[in-house]
Amino acid sequence: MKTAIWLYLFLFVAFFDLHAQYPILTPFAVSLGAAPSFIGLMMGLYSITHLPGNLLAGFGVDRFGSRLFIVFSLGAAGVILLLQSHVTNPWELLTLRSISGFVLAFLSPACMSLLARVATSRVRQRKLMAGNGLVHTLASVVSPAAGAYLVAQIGFATAFNVLGWVLVVTAVCALFFIRDVPAQLAQPLGSLQLAKAQAELAGMRGEGAEPDAKPERPTAIPWLIFLLPIAMSCAQGILSFELPLMSTTKEGMMTTGLLFSIVSLGALLTLSLLFLNKLSPFLRSLWGAFLLAITYFAIAAGAPLPFYALLFVLGMAKGIVFPALSSLLIERSGGERYGRVFSILSIAFSIGAFLGPMLAGHLRDFVSPYYIAFVGLMIAVAVLPLFADTPRTRDAGAHFSHSG
């Protein structure tokens, strides 16, 4: 538990630092002479360079643990921010953002894998994943407005220096206070627990357990499930691209920062509803994604609702889906190879985050990018029910029907 608390603390600082850049990177790029299409390319490359880092993290975290990857990711990202304060043209910024995308790719798989390993039960895992989302959201509530205010007061260069040093100090602290949980010492929440539960259920029914029964192997994760994180990060990338372009002046950055904070407040509301963790991760993922798609459609169609209210609903839907998706993948993985599972999840997020700004930057003169977000999410929502009837859900359904 102590490891989880320290991890949450460092994650809060890291997410605060990183989200503070959201409303200021686009105006900074514009001040260097970058066009909207170039900004879309920069944001897309930042995400696509996540891919090699995600692949390395998937194998490295399972083999070497999470601690060193967390320290490396935070420290390297801080150094890059310090260098970013000295750039003089868009191409230098593009290069540094691409490198930053690679080093930060290790952070999410390492942190989520460590949280999954310190859990002692499925319910505990769900709570830790919800806690991760809560910490992420708390940091992102105030950080965009804080980042915009910081730039307005001290300028871009000094702001990047401050944010960079915060990450470097956080990395040093993480080196001393985060302790790894080796894979062989983690609680076996996969096939062995499932076999034990099935044996107990057979005993309750008065059936004899098979003496040579073997634990059920974990159910393979269907690749199409990852359409949902791709669609979600694509939609988020579109939103992150569009909101800062509403105003690139220092005064307008404050408004943009507040808009990002409203999204985070919506997510904070649903993450605070702890009873949602008791619901099926599949149902939460499905209906949360559907609400997200409908909200993007309302924004694109110009629904007669306050823009602030629509952004708040967007945040509420994100607060439902993100922890549910993590729990869903943990259940489908059978409790094995968390590093690889969350590495693939991060790859899916990276692909979507690459597609979103790229599509928005090149198609915004022809169609609202929010329509693109709606279509992508609806495709994912339509595909997800295909995987509702898994062997485990059938077993559960049989159990309930027998009990009734």
C-alpha cells in the first residue's frame, strides 16, 4: 500500500507538469511561426514516437520491473523540457517533442503494471485503477489553467524551465521512494484463482471436483477491443488540437486552460462515484464510450447547449471509460504479463493520439474534426459488444441462472 501511495504522489506531480503544457504548446509553436498543419504534425509525431517506447516497455517492465522505467521517463522528460526553453524555430520544437514522446512512452505501462501487481484481489485492482484515474484527473483539473497563468506571468522560456526542473526533482525522489513488486511475488489473480473459485462453486453445488482438473488458461485478448482506446485517444487528440486554436494570445490561453480544466472536472465527478467500480468493466466501457460519442456529435452539430456543459459531459464520459477499460483488460489478461498488456494499451492510445491531430490539422477546412471523433467512437462502440459473450461471462451467467 505504501508503494501505491508514493506512486500516486509522484504521478500527481508528473501529470500536473505534463498537463500544464496543453494550453501553451500551440501558442508557443505559433509564436515560432508554425502553421496549424505543422502543429498537427508535431502533435501526431509526439504520439507516434510513443510506439517504440511502448514496445520496449512491454517486455522491459515484465523483465526488469517498473521503478527504473518510471525514473528514466520522468528524468528524461524533464531534461527535454529544459532544452525546449531554448528552441528558436518550429523544427527544433518538433524534434524535441518527438524525443519527448519516446521517453514518456515508458511511464504509463510501468505505473499501471506496478499498480496491478501491488493489488491483492480483483476488487483491489479496480480500486487502484480508479485511483490512478482520480490522481490523473485531480492533476489535470488545475494544471492547464496553472500552465497558462505561468506563461502569462513569466513567459514561455521560464515556464518550460520551471516545469522541467519539477520533473527532474520528481524523478530523483521516485528513485528513492518507489519500490518494485517482482512478478513472482505478485498475487496470482489469474487462472489459479479462477480454478479455485470454480472448485469452491462445485463444492457448493455438491459436485465432486475433478482430481486431475487443470487451471483454465487465461482468455486471449481480442485485438479489436483495442479499437476503443484508439478511438478515444483520437478524439482526445482532436480536442487537444482544436481548443488551443480558439485563441493563441496570452489572454486567450487562460480561457483555453479553463476549458481543459472543465473537462477534467467532469471526469473528477464520475471518478468520485466509487460505486461505479462495482459495475461490470465491460458495461462501463460500452456505455461510457457511447456517451462520449454522442457528446462529440453534439459539439460538431452545434447543439443549442453551452459549450462548457458539453465539455463537462465529455469529461464525465472519460471518467467512466478510462478506469473501466484498464480493469477490462486486466480481467481478459488472466492476471499475467501486465507490462505487455498495458504496453499494447499504450500503443493503441499512441496510434489514436497520432491520428487525431493529423486528421484535424489537414481536414478541418472540409469537415468538423469533432465529426471524425464521433465516427471513430461509434465504430468502437459497435465492435465492442462482439466480445461480451466470453467464456468467463458464460460461466458467470450459468452460475447466476443456477443460483436463481
